[in-house]
Amino acid sequence: MNQNNRFCSNCGQPVTGNSRFCASCGAQIAPDSPPQNPPPPAYQPPPPVYQPPPVYQPPPPVYQPPPVYQPPPPVYQPPPVYNAPPVYTPPTAAPAYGYPSPAPGIPGEGLIGIIPNASRKKGMFSSEVFNIVVTNQRFIFALLTSQMVKEAAASHQGQGFSGFIKSMGSGYTVWQRYQQMPPEQALRENTENFAVYLNQIRRIKFSGDKILYQKGAMTVGLKMGFGGGGDDDDSSAKLEIDTVNGKYNFEIPTQFQQQTAQTLKNAGLIK
């Protein structure tokens, strides 16, 4: 402080020099104190840096086992429409012949072949002719009647000379009707028809003495004859069927011997 600016703290009068007492009131003058530096400002910490609130995190899900596999329900399939098999209708060309009503046959039975016009002796001076229907189950012997021959001949009327020729050989074409006829229908076509099951046959021999096939008690032989005359053995072949109930002997015309052999082969009797 400047000495000219000193004042008495008691009376307020100016004090000159370095007087230690006031000249006016006599009060002691306190010496000047060195100037005091102002205290430093109080420490102010910096404001905190802004921290955004944490993003919400949902708690982890509780483990759930996968659902048990359930197969989809089956797609509805409508049942197939039943189509009944066609019912065999007897030929209408033979109104005078007594056809029985169709009857069910053996399940799985199928036609293998036909042995046409197999004849056998019936008496001293007579014979009868059968068309033998061969299936995978049995032999069916269908009797050839005169009525059948007449009906077959009548079917060729009005066909001129060719029809006349066909009518003369009508008895040799009747066997063709059994190619489309169910076996059971052929059996019931006539009361004299009969059948022999394959498991009843002990031995079969078809003409001659050459053995072509033999299995157990069944033997099949074959001797073909295609001659135009001479010995009877050259014009007809003998078919012998030995069964548990007896023997059946037939003669096969020349023109049907090859068909007979083929039928036996198809039946598994000839290799």
C-alpha cells in the first residue's frame, strides 16, 4: 500500500509516514500487511461424459424340446370301381342244344390247348369222338354230337361252293368253339362230358414207343405219322391215358397229330 494512502483504523484520519500512532486520536497504527493473493478457485470436476442407457437385452429363452414328429394324415384314396368280368354266353346258333347255365370254374385254371377229334370205340361197330380240352388242372372230354355237326354245317349255308366244302368238314371244326369257352362250361355242355384231373393220371403215351418225357409214373411217347395211306399206324396216332380209375384209349387223325403233340408240349409233358 502507498504510504500516502494510510488511514487510522480508529478515527479514519490520514496517517503520514511510518508513524506507528495516529496523530489525531493516538491509536496504534497496524503495519501494512503484504498483499494477499486471492485463493485459487475451488476445483470443479469436469462434467461426466454422457453415457446412453444400455439397450434392453431380453433374457435367454428357456429350452424347449422340439415337438414330436406327427406324420401327415393319409390322403384319402377312393376304392377302385369294381368291374365284373364278362359272363360267358353260350352260342345262339344252337337253340336246340341244351346249354347249362354258366358255372364258376377252378380258380387259376387256364386253357393250354385242345386235342381235336379224338375217337374211341364204343361198341363192336360204333365209336364216339371227343374234343379234349387240356388245361393246367385237368383234361375235359367234350363229346362231339351229330347235332353239333349239323349246326356247324348249317352255319356255312349260302356261302357257295366254299361253304359246301366247309360244311362237309364241319365235324373237324367244332373243336374251335372251345378256344373261347370257359373250361367249366365245356364240361357242363353235355351230360356225357367228363373230366380227369392231372393228379389222377398215372401214365400218358401218345403213339409209338419213343419215350420223349418221363417223370415218376408219367411217361409220354410220340410217333408222328403223316403218310397218305397204307398201314393204319401211318394215318392215325394212338393216345393212351392211364388214370387211377382206368385207361382211356383214343385215335388221333393225321391232320391233328401235330396239334396234339404241341398241346402236350405246352402242358409240360414234352420237352
